[in-house]
Amino acid sequence: MDSALYDLQDSIVKLDVEKTLAICKKLQGSNTQRIFDAIENALNVVGEKYENGEYFLSELVMAGEVVKELLKSLNTSIVDMRGKTGTVVLATVKGDIHDIGKNIVAMLLTSSGFEIIDLGTDVNAEDIIRCVAERGRSILGLSALLTTSVPEFENVVNRLRRQGLKEGVKVIVGGAAVSEKMLEYGVDAWAKTAVDGLRTCKAWATRGVVNES
């Protein structure tokens, strides 16, 4: 990686919007794949800092905003630069209106090239299934903060199976109410943090198990 791209990566990690945009001007016309690699490396470092307790949610969100401004300056998107990583349908399940965690996951996934279909909060199983059926092979991310809403995970998975959709869909759940016990509901993975969720989705996409037909 040349010095300008390294500086770009470093400025994103340090959450320095002005420096990031200044470097971006110098890189106009450069190979977009190399710019994307710098962005991805920076977000990986930010994720590690978050997991290590060096960064908190505010820094995680700020990193996403820095990348957003960078892409705006380049008049492009991650998808334009490298193609779509995959599709993720997100929803906070029925009975729960919390969305902060879901929104952070959406930001991280968007910055990694995923197309996001955000259904919002308090979403009933029928609407989730309908959206998944329309999207084809994809990832379904379900969120719940309230323990009373957790049974909706199993309800959604069972409906996916009954309609013959589960084979083409990877289901990941997250939120304050989730734990490893969620795997008993038939979901494919659970995420303790937003960064965990991003890592799992990227692994699935890399293996080609969720790319759309």
C-alpha cells in the first residue's frame, strides 16, 4: 500500500473527516479497488478497537460517517467500487421498538458493500417472510432488546421452513436479549456485538452462501 492510501486508512481510523477528504482529493482517478481496500482495512481496525474497548459506539458510528463522506466526495458507493457483497434484510421483531443496535449494524454492513433492506421495528413475521421471499438468497438479521420478543426468532425461522425458504437464507440474531441459547431456535448465528454481526455476514458472503442467484 502506497503512502497516500496508508494515510487514507489512518485518517479513517482516527475519525478525521477533514484529513480523509483532503487525501481523497489527491487520490482522484486512482484504482478504486485499492481505495476500497484501504476503507475496508480501516473499518477492520476500528472494529478491533471497539472490541478491545479502545473505541465505543460513538466512535463506531463516527467511522461510518467518515466513510460516508469519503464516498460522497468520490461520488460513488462501495457497491459501485467493488460490486455488491450480498443482501441483508434487517428487522427488529414484533413487540420491540428498539433500533439503535440494528442501525449501527446497518451502517457497518453498508460500509462493507452489502445492500440493506431495513424493515424497521416491531415488524411482524408475515412482513419479514414476504420480504425474504422477494429477495431470494440473502441474510436475515433479526434484533430484539426485550426478552419477551425473543420467541419471535423461532416463529420467523419456523415460517421460513414451512414456506421452503430457509435453505436459501442465513439467519443471524442480535440485541441485548440474545445469547448462544438462540441457536436452539434454529437461527444460524448470534452476534454479541455489531462487529460480530459484520464479521459473520462477511464470512457467509465470502463463502458464497448468500449471494443472490
